[in-house]
Amino acid sequence: MENQLTAQKECIKMLSLYAKTEDFSMQSTAAKDNFYQKILKLVVPIVIQNLLSAAVSSADVVMLNYVGQSSISAVSLAANYANVLFMIYYGLGTGASMLSAQYWGKGDLQPIRAIQGIAMRFSLVISFGFSGFAFFAPELMMKLFTNEAELIRIGTGYLRVMAVTYLCWGIIEVYLAILRSIGRVTVCMVLNVMAFSLNIFLNAVFIFGLFGAPQLGATGVAIATALSRIIELAGCIVVSVFSKDIKLKFGYMFLRNKLLFQDFVRLSLPALCNDIAWSVAFSMYSVILGHMGSDAVAANSLVVVVRNFGTVLCFGTASAGGVLLGNVMGEGDMERAKEYASKLMKLTIITGAIGGVLVLLATPFVLHFAKLSETAMHYLKYMLLINTYYIMGAAVNTTLIAGVFRAGGDSRFGLICDVIDMWGYAVPLGFLAAFVCKLPVLWVYFLLCTDEFVKWPWVIRHYRSGKWLKNITREDLFAQENADGSSAGT
């Protein structure tokens, strides 16, 4: 669960650098119009990475499926905290990667080190907060999502071990974001593949008690995740030792630069707030379902896995398109950016439809192999059917808000849109339907899954307005700081 989200983030950042290094500036007019060839070059690696991440997430659920329904439900609920934490790292990484890539192109290492220090300061403070709560108050964290004693007991053991993971994760994500921005994509991929592969192996060892290890069930998932993260952090340290430029040094946190800090906040804060607002609101869906019984939670846990596979192609296309648009707008070719955005939207609709068909085709196989209660199986069937069309709504909004708009530096619209839609509409509607009107589980789930379509009129209108078409690059930022009388060490 946490792994799946992490790898999606890794892919998006990897593509940003890949687009830059592939040099999309064409030498002829014919080459400039070859949109689909350029998209293909970007989509292939992200789809491969998303499939790997989905496989890792699926391994957790599949293995826990043989342990028991309560284990699946508890881990699914507890993993919501990792989802929120991921969104925080994603926002921090957005600002760090954009700025670092710019200064690396100029051959100036000092700003990159300062940027790493800024991101690390934020990351460690947040990580220590999450880890403290997970270690000292895991039961309280689980009670937010469910009132069932069995789920609270299982989730408490899971969260206490995950406290170690949160600390390592914060350091790893910042350092890997910086490495990608300076061209060390292969190193990052090797570290991620190592961590994910090790996680799957250790999951089997600690869930089922292989090779003489204790049989720990859900807690084994947390131990496997923590150990894989610790080894990944060790890998980062080894890379740092042999690196000639950017080290994993905590001393970078003491480098100061006023303009860099302002730009980092300006780039990261809207995206960070948007992602946190979306993630916490999405977690509230789990709160609602969690208080409607373990059957609903268990069914939703399997649905999430299937939906992740269904969205691999459409989300990969959306992410790749955002990278390509950002590159074109950075070149100042706004007309070509508008043309590419139009083609991207058509492609997104096609891939969204393919994703829905994939979920529909997978439904009978999931129902055959799932080992849930009769009630949970009933929920599972219809939740999967609902997701056959929900994927389309999510694909279009993700392409526009997180891809097209952010490519032009417009992250405020997404923040406002998601806060109003999810906190002003979906979450209140879910609580009202579940606990006031006391509607059946499937009706509540259906209403929650209307959130993406409610956003469509405003999102599409903003897209058509063209206000997102902006060149956000700025020259000689660090030189300007020096001219104002500030230094990198202040």
C-alpha cells in the first residue's frame, strides 16, 4: 500500500528528468508535431514502474488474504497514514526537484545543496511527528478509522513498527528526489527495485513464518516494510559515499538562502496543501467505511488493488503528458502546448475507458479467488462495477489538475477545487448518507464515488480558459540573491 504510492511518485519524478535529458526540442517542424511518439517514450517506463508498484501492493493483500479478513482490513486502514505522509513528501519533492534540476543545468551545486537542506528540514520534522504518534499512540490512531476491537488490536501492532519506516522514508525520499534532478535516475531505480523486491520476499517470510521466522501476520507486513526501508537508506548512504557532488549530509540543513526558500515554498506549498487535502479527505472515506463494518473495509481493500492495476495506463499517460507539456511551455511555445494538451485529453479518455474495461474483465477472477465473508463478497462485486466508470473521472481530473495545470505552475486551482469538492461535498455527503440517513454500504460507496465527476464542470472550464498556459522559469535566481546582499550561508 505504502509501496504502491511511493513508486507512483518515483515514476512521475523520474519522467520529469527523463523528459529533460531526452531533449524534446525538435530540429524540424515535422518532428515537433510528433506528439504520440514522444508520449510513447514516456509512457512505457511509467507503466512498467506502476505495474511493479501495483504488484508489490497486491502481494500484501494477497498474502494477508490467507491470514484473515481482519488483517486485510486493519492494514488497509492503518496504511492511510502512510498515504497522507506520501502526499507530504510528494509536495516537498515537487519543489526540490524543479529547483534542483534548474541549478544542475547551470552547473551550480551550492543551491542544490541548500535546496536539499530545506526539503530535509521539513521532511524530518514531519516524519518525527508521524513516528511519535505511531509509536506512542497507535491505538488512538486506529480508533479514528474504526471502533472494532480486533481491527484496532491488529492495526496497533502494525503502526508501532511502521514508526521506523516513517523516519527512514522521509530521508530517502528527499535524497532520491535530488538525485533524480541531477540525472542519477538509474541509481534511484536500482534502489527502488531492490527495496520493493526485498519487501515482497520479507512479506512472505514474516507473514507465513518461512525459514524459521515467527509467523506474524499483519505485523509481519510492517516489519518487512521497515527492514526494506532501512536497507534502502543504507543503499543511499553507500551511493552518497561514492558521489562526487551531492552527498547525503545533514549539514546541508544549515545552509541558508532567502530567495531559494521563498521559491521552494512558492512551488511546493500549493501542491503540498492540495495533496494533503485530497489524501486526508480520501482517508475520511475509509473512516466512513471503517465504521460501517469490517466487511466493507475488506471489500474496499481488494477493490483498491484492482483499481490500481486498472489505472496504470491512464495515469501513466496523464503523468507523461504533464511532463511533455511542461517542457514545451518552458520553451515558450504556447500554441504547441495547447495542441498537445488537446491530444492528451483525447488519449486520456481512451486509456480511461481501457482501464474501466480491465476492471470489468478482472471482476470474475477476483471474485473467484477472494476469501471473504458472503457479505464482503457481495460488496466487492458491486464496488468493482462502480469502479469501471469511476476510473474515467479520476483519469481526466488527474491529467488536468496534477498534469496539465501544474505543468504551467498552476497548483492553486487544484487546491481550491479539491478542497471545495471533497471537503464541501464528498466527505459531508458520505457522513450524512452513512450515519444520518443510514443508507446501505453500497449506496454510501456509490455516493462517495461521485466526487470526481462533480469536479468536471469547473476543471474542464479552467482547462478551456487557457489560464494555466504559463512559462514559470526564472533566470539567475541565485545571482539575484547575492545581488541583494544575502549569502548562501545566512
